[in-house]
Amino acid sequence: MRLRRNWQGEAALPGMPGVLETGPSSYQRDWSEVFGRDSAIHVEIGVGKGDFILEAAMKYPHIDFIGIEKSWTVLYIAAKKNQSKPLRNLRFLPIDAAAAGLFFPSGHIDRIYLNFSDPWPKTRHESRRLTAKEKLSLYDTLLKPGGQVHLKTDQEGFFTYSLEMFIREGWSVGKICKDLYRSGFEENIPTEYEKRFLLMGQPIYRLEAWKE
């Protein structure tokens, strides 16, 4: 069900802890200054309601996390969970993924997470998929040498498409799971959607990709 727009929440979002400005003065920023240290940078594209990135930031305090989300209503829900005790290693960027190149210098990110991205199943919408050719080219630019993309989805068709696109575009692919919870993988952090799909008995697909 489509989330009803929260105009009041959207108005409050820019002043919430960890939510960053997105004007031209913020382009190509020095992220070590934002976090006050020089640490590994992990970016989640499409944070949803924030369960994954909040738990990841708490579990790995030595890593700095940035959550990208284009829906201000959705991001408000995630940012609200970080309000009472803001995590020092977590920031939010209310932007579309296609604009990420404006905010990160080339070769700056250690890892990108794509968790339960919109599959955009219709052929005419292929360019909107977060694993379309243009998006993979963007990730290749933003990632450090050896940096990785970690993908999870409940959509078999989207998983197959993504796997084929990574291989076609010259990425290496590993840790491929077609049923994550029966694979023995032990480092998983679930999203809010993932918990729901698990209760429904839906298999979760996962892979990791990187450029040599």
C-alpha cells in the first residue's frame, strides 16, 4: 500500500538530527569533515523506514553510514527513529539516487547497499531500475577500487536482471544467495520489508558485486 504523504513530517525533516542540506554548496563535500574523522563510507540507496541503516550504524560504529532516500515522507520516518539519541556515524541525504554523483567525489565510497529496490518490472521503465546500466556506471565511479555493491531483493525477476547486468558490465559477483535464510549467511541485517517477507515465507535473494 502506498504511504500517504506526510506534509508536516516533510516540513520538519531538514531540521532533524543527521539530515543534511542538499543545495549546491553541499556538492562534492568532504565527508571526513561531516563526520569529523576519516573512516570507511557505506551508503544505502533507498533507506525506506530506516531499520537496516540504523542497526548497521549501531553495529559498526567504526564505519560512517549515509542513507539516500528521495521520498521525504519515508525519510522522515527513518530520521525520527534517530532523533532521541542521534548516532554520530549516521547521516541522511534526501535526494534521488541519480544525483549521488553531485555529492560524492569519485572513488570515495567503500560500499553501496541496494535493499529491496523498486523492481520497475515493465520494460519501458528499465532505466529507472537501480541496477540499470547507467546506475552501475555511476556506482563504478563513486566506489573506491575494490568497493562493493550489496543487493537484496524479494523479486526473483529483478534479481536475475541485476545479476545479468553486473556480469554484462564487467563486474565480479559472489556470495549469491537465492534463499538467504537457508544459505547459512550469518552477517545479515534485515530491513522492515525483509521481516515482512520472511513471515510470508518469501525467499530473499542476495548478491555482492565489485570491479576488479
